[in-house]
Amino acid sequence: MNIIPKHPSIKGPTDMFSGDVYFDVIAKGESPSRLRVNSVHFAPCARTAWHCHASGQTLHVTEGVGLVQSRGGDVIEMRPGDTIYTPPGEWHWHGAAPNHFMTHLAMWENLSEDQDVPETTWGEQVSDVEYRA
Ligand code: MN
């Protein structure tokens, strides 16, 4: 058994996030596990850039009020207890609502070493017009 002490939170890189975003690594499975779980904390209006995950991603909101959108879909509000699944290759973004902090767990599987594609593909930032839609 490993008891893993709390590490310092990591600032979300500015090419992947806009606004103040910090995350904590909750689980990073050792091979053969490919488990990945991060707790991601967004300040109001902070959000990811557009992106998609090769193995899909499950989000579970633990705190605050958030927004999520798939490419071509409506901006959807998400609240504590809500779980959102984005299938492999589906472009989307997620973040905090304008006047609320939001924390979610992000859960996905890393790719095996013989899969020669990125785990997450990142695109452009979510514009204010898209965010406010
Ligand atoms: Mn995502």
C-alpha cells in the first residue's frame, strides 16, 4: 500500500487553459494500469481550450457551477454530482461558470506505449463569444 501525500497544486498551462486553473493529480496508475484522475479547480470564467481525448474522458463535478460544450452543441451548465462523459475524439471544452468557482474530477485512461497518437489533442482557446453563448 502506498499513502501518497498531497503535492502542491499545478498551474494549468496557458496554451491549454485560459483564466486561473490549478489541478491536483489524484491518481496516476502504474503500468499495466493506465488510470488517470485529476481534480481540476477553475476560477470564475476560467476554462480549457477546445480539445479531445483519444480514450474519452469522464468529468464529475464536486464543487461550484461549471459549463461544458461539445463542438456544435449547446453550452450546458453542470453542478456538483453531475457526471459528463465525452467519447473518444469528441471536441469539447469545460470550465467554470461566469460567477462561480468550479471543481471537477477528470478521469481518463492514458494510451499504451504502442499507440502513436497524443492522449489529448489541443486546439484553439474558447472565445468570449463562444463562452457566453
Ligand atoms: Mn476534456
